Amino acid sequence: MVSRFLLLLSHLKSTHSYSHYAITMLHGRSLWFPQTFSMGGGSELLEWDLNKGIVKRSISSQGGSIWSMAANPTSTKLAIGCEDGCIRIVSLENDQFLVERKLDPINGRILSIAWGPPTPHQPRKMDPAHAFDSDSDEEDERLWVNTWLVAGYSDSAVRKWDAVSGRILDRMSTDRRRGDRTLVWTVGVLS
């Protein structure tokens, strides 16, 4: 089933359209698809409506070709790695689809991105005079914050980014063979 789905997405990227009949015939029934995004080597990020078989909407990366993409664990943001060496954060909250910010640029292509696990939101300090206001601590405890992400680069490095400040937290270099750069094509984060 996974290979059929990937084949379907590959077909979508090349034709930008297909018939609803093709989806229903694939599995013999109508399907529900989660929010789905793609990029095809250019600077456009596409969101697909796979139930209707159309591109729902698209935005420009504002930084050249998109080389990598990762959704955060809370499904509220996408990180895209662009040709100009910047990671851009795309907001998906409240049905938005816009570039919210860009992290500091690096001289090199961003070949892979992965978000770190979300952390619980730290409730703000309560003023004793407002201890019994209607805003409860329960609401604050249900919020999760995406605090960092890692990215693999064409300059033989992996960098850890603070998603809030947009600054680099750590950098790790990979081995080079005979002076050749190591391309970091994939990164992953376990909680």
C-alpha cells in the first residue's frame, strides 16, 4: 500500500492533476487523506487536496528551490530548507499557509530537516492577585511548544536550531573522505 501511495504522489508531482476515479479504483472505495504537501525541485510548496485530486494552494519559498521539508510533531508548522541556505518556517495553524519566519542563513544547501520532540509549555508565573482568574493552568498544560530542529547540510555538517530564536544551538561536523564533502541527506530525531 505504501508503494502505491508513493507512486500516486509521484504521479501527482508530474501531472498536477488526476481523476477522482483513479483514487477510488486504487483501493475500491473513497479515501480520506491527511494534509499533504510536496515540492518538486522548484521554489513552490504545494498543499494537495487528494480527495478532489487537485492542488489546494501553493506558496513561494521566498528562497529559491526547496531541498527539504519536515512537519513539526504538533502538525502546526512546516520547516523547509531552501537554496539560499535559510530554513523557513511555514505556519499551518488556523488553516494558514504562509511563511512565518526564516532562520539565520548558512552558506550551503539544507538537504534534510527533522523537528525535535515538543516540550510542554511552561505556564507563566501566576500573580497571587489573579490566582483565581478564569484562565486555568489546565489550558496552559495542554499546550506543546516546538523548541528545536536539526538540519543536515551540503557542507558536511549537522546543525541544531532554536526554533524560537532562529539561532544555531549546536554544530557537528561529519567525516570527510579524501577531502570530499559528506552530504547529510537524512537526519532523524527520537524522543
